Amino acid sequence: MKLVGKIILVLMLGFASRAWAVSWVSASHTICLQTTASTGVACTLAAATTNGNTVVVSMGLKTPTRTLTNMQGSVTNAFFMQNTPVTPNGSSNGSVLAVCFQCPSITTVTPTLSGTSIYALTVEEYASVGSLGAWASATGSSTTPSVSLTTIDNNNWIVAAFSNLGNAGVITANTGNLRDAGRTGTTSSFSGIGACDNTVAVAGSVTCSGTMTSGAWTAVGLELRTGSSAPACASPCPALYQYAQWGSNTGGVPEAPNMHQSLPKATGANNLLVCGTGFDNTDGSHAVAFSSFTIDGTSFTAGPTSNDGTRVFGLYYIAGIAAGKQNLDFELTNTTYDIQIWCAEFYNVATSTPLDGTATSASGLTPSPIQPGSITTTVDNDLIFVAGLNDATLSAAHYVASYAAAVSPGNGSNNLTLLGDTRRFGPFAYFINQQTHGAINPPMYIDQSTKDTWGIAAIAFKAASAGTAPSGEYIAREIVEIPSTTTYRIDLPCSGNLRVDLGSTQPSQAKINSVVDASGNSDSCLGTCSGASGPQILHVDNAACNNSNYRQATVTMSNVSVVDPIHMYDIVGAATSPLDTLVTTSTPGATASGGLVTSGSQNQAHYAVSSVACTNSANSNSALNFIPSFANGIAFIVENNGQGPECGASSTGNVPDMAWFGGEDDACCGTLDSSSGYGHIQYNSTSTWTYTFNWANCLADTPNTGCASGTGPGNAPGSSYWSSIALFKAPGTSNANPPVLVIEP
């Protein structure tokens, strides 16, 4: 017989959590003492580490106001995560841990601090670490530096760093194994370091401690787990459906009093939607409340709010929300700027009388840590949603070096999940599955050189068997970042197996050179990234998602003189080889090649009618279609333009992912989206799909007054633009033109 065509067999394997046996590796352990103030000097290890082992760097800082902006190994793919906050003891000294999980072989480590400091540094190597667990911190003034945490697996380890002053002597062993210790000098002008580890056979409390001459000390610890599965959560366990965040301009011309944005996907029936909001109030024109906050006509219920005179901040929710809600409308009582909105949707939350305990909010707080105030819950297994916002005018100067979420002071529990944050613009959010009811006052630790004031709030919801779990291929998180330096560190918590990154600038303006994360994922870039024109689409297929709460990434840019907001999507349920390389287009002038559909440089016919209203007009929009070769997936689109902004979308299935506010135009505002277009379509057939961006592009328009004279319909073309689309398919979808299998005798 004769076989014509190809048969492809794909075997899908499920992997159970592996049990590991953690051990310390002695050959590479090293101590480096920096006796003069420095921002960081390379430390050469006693021996090269073994590929795949986990490397732990402990630092004792004499100047604890410094932040750790980077830790670099001798090879570029050795990615160190900062796993604890810089923990100070007043102004005397501080300690911090950074970990390279399943690290390539390295021979040096080099810290980078935000300013100069004398410091002591140790390097320890561990084999067979399954994952990273809880962190802990402690401070004191005594002869016994000590830190403890509660492990969740049998035979887990704690690794710890102690920091003391030079006049308190060299730390010696007490509880656990003291692997390295030393000091940079013998007076209080110098710092000391101790590196300790310990283990416990049965899950529970484990301690590392040392002995020294009495004095001020700080300690930080991290759990090295033998397992890699998520911590157990009692049923019904509140869980994430989706998360997204948006923002407006960063000061200057006030905006119209509203902002519009869309959730990545429509709400699931009977789920909980909770959103954080914040906006500038330096002129005192806003009360704590706003005129309205709705999603497709359904109003939010107010949770905790605060107004410190600089920023109005609050949490709002809808319990038992109806299915199909997606479009948010936030209406203020006056014009303002620095608007931030971030939303999370959960299932397995009570649909009626869902609140448990008193929601709290505080503002005007200087880190670290910041805490909202105590909530006393009454039932087990609550969902505690925690969110916060920077009070400062949002700019690159107010960059956050590190966030560290916790359930109580010094206790970064395994029972919390980081949803997302923005290091340049300040919003953060996480949630806690509180297993046992009682008082809770969850803190966020923020390492920031400018030491701004912040707001933080928390709200508790009861668990229940209710709502709709996500299914199929879906967007779990959408996070927006704007690199302010050519090498820029961000947080990338994850749930999925595909990441897609969209950059609106042309490579000739500001090219995304790479995005590399601590899970070993490195982006591949579709065609336009190497050219001079066109926006950028990058993706990571089969993305590893480990140590989600700690997972950080480094974005490298060709330059940052042109603002380039990067929309980063965490996608669950994508195919193993998700890029649809056979997609085509019928849009005149557009091309499709290797999975990238691009419009090329095009012009709008006319300016928009108004920059206040966002309406669809053939004279002031841009459209690009695609024909999938597979029936199910998500198409992502990004559009660069000469005079924005894109204010919405109007074709079937279109979801605009950028924020827009009435009166926004390219001359006024829109830093967080650079007045460009970002969006997606969840398609379900191999027919033709079209993405249509609507525009509101009256250049130099004054908000709320309509278009300036001479720029209305019938005048010169409104803008040039360039759109790009890429499709990422779900598993098990059929090809529109499958190969034919012919069996002949």
C-alpha cells in the first residue's frame, strides 16, 4: 500500500507534581565583602555552579534605603528574582535575598543598587529545588538574629540572610546550618552578613538563627519547596477568572471626566467583579465618590475608599454579576488626570451578602510596608482582595524596584496570589485565600528610591459554590508596562502557557529588543520587529509558568525616548504550536506572511468629527481583516498611528484593550497607551473577521469642545497608521484546508 500526505500524532501528557530532595551544594559557596561604598561589584564564586541548580544570593546593606535594581549572573540567561523586600532596621542596616531558580551554570554574580552602599554578599547553591514558597522577614536588637516561616510540604527548607553592623562581630551558628558569615569592618560604619539554611521533616514551622554581639540586626528568609504544585485550597476555593489594568495620562492637560475600557473577556454568570480606581485630586475638586461607575449599565457597589487630598482611591464590586458584561464606563465629577483602573473577576464567591468583615482603606502611607487596616472575617476560606496605588504624580522618576505582597507583617504566605502591578505607574493587586477566619491586615512591601506616599485597601468576600469557571483558551491577565530605561525590570505573574506582547511604536522609534523572564521564557518577534516600520508583536509559545508570585522579566529596548506602552497578555489553554502561520487577508493593500497580517502604511480619509465622542465613521477609522486557517483562537492587533487616539472598536467580536477618555487626542494625553490601538478578537470560525478601530484624532483639541476649526470632516487626511495582527489558536481546532490522507493499494 501507498501512503500519501502526512500523519501527525500529538501526544498530550499530564505531569504530576514531582517530589524533590533539596540539598546544599558546597563547592560554589562564596562570601564577598565590599568595604567601600559602591553600587555593585562582581563577586567571583569559589567554583562554577551546576546547570539547573538554584542559586541564592544574600546581601547585608549598610545603607538600607538603597534598592536592588538588578542581580546579574555571568551568563545573560541567569535570571535572578528579588524574593524578599530590602528589610531595614531603622537606618542602620538591611538585608535582602535574590534567587536564580534552576539557574544555568554561573561563575560570578553582580548586584546593582540604586545608590552606593557598603555591603556584604554570600552565594549559596541548592540542588533539586521544586519551587519557591513563602518568604519571611524579621528585625531586632539582640544577640540572636532569627527568622522563621511555616512550610507547606514535608522536607522543605528555609534559606536565610542575616545582616548586622560591623561592631556586633561575625555571626556564628545557632539554629540551622550557618553556611557563610563575615563583616566588612569592625565599627558601626560597616555591615556584616550571615547565610543560614535549615529544614523540617514534617510541614510546619522552621527557623534559622545565629549568634552575635548584641546589636541591631535584620533577617529575611525564603522557603525552598520539595514540590511544585499549588498550595491546597479548601473547596469551594475562590479563584481567578481574569485580571486587567489600564491607565490614563501622567499629568499636564486635564482630561475629560471619564474613562472607558473593556475587560479582556465578557464576565461569567454569577461571578464577582472587583475593581480598584484612583485619580488625581490635588485641586480638591473631587469627593471620594464619582458620578457613576458601570459595566454595560450595571452599577458597582462602593467598598473601601479614601481621599488624602492628593489622590482619590477606592475599591468597588459587583457580586453575582450577569454573564456577558464587558465595557466599563467611569464618570468623574470634574476633569482630572492620572486615572488608574484595575479589575479582577473571581468565581466560587457568594452571590448574595458576600462581604465578610469590614473593608478598610488607608492613604498617605510611606512604605514599607503599607497596610490598609484590620479586617476581622467570620467564616473560613474567604477571598481577601488587596490593592494599592501611588500618590505621586506618575512618572519614570517614581519607579518601583520591587513589590513583595504579604498576609501579615514579615509573612509572605503561600496562600496569596499576585495579580499584577505596574512598576512605573504604581497600581498593584493581589488576593489571599484565608483558610482560617479571624483578623487580617495584609501589607505590601514596596522598594522605591523616592519613598512616595501610597494608598492601600482590602475587602473580604465569602466563598461559595457559585459562578462560572473559565474554559477553553482565554486571557487570564492583561498588564501594561512602559519601560523608562533601556533595560527595565517588571513583574509577570502568570497562569497560562502563552504570552503575547504588543508594542505600538515602530522599531525605528523604540524597538523592543527582547523580553526574558525568570521562568526561562524568551519572546520570539514576528516580522515587523526587525524592520523600520510597523508596530511589534512578540510571543512565547509553551511558556513555562513557575514561581508565579516571584516571576519577573527584563525588557530591553533600543531606546526609550519615544513612549512605548507594552500590553502583555497571559493566555491559558493555547495550542502547543499556537501561531496560525497560514492566516490570510483580503484587505486591499494588506499582506499576510508567516503568521503576521499587516496593513502597511495607510491613511485615514479624514479627521474625526469630534475628539469627545467615539463613533464609527468610514472617514475616521481603520480596518484590517483576516481569514484564520483554524477555527478557534484569539487574534491580537496593535496599531501605530501619526495622530491618535484610537478610541474604540466596532466590528463583530472586537475588544479594544486600550483605555480612552472623552477629549483625548494625540497632542493632549494618553501616555499609558501612547494614543495608539491595542485589541483582540476571540474568533470561532474560518470565515473572514475584521478589526475596526474608531478614531478621535482632533490634533491640539481642547477637551470637551469638539474639533478645532479646519480639522473636521472633509479636510486633510487625519492620520497615517500601520496595523498588525497575529492569531494564536486553541488546541484541537480543525484546519480549514487539512491535508488529505489517501491510502492506495
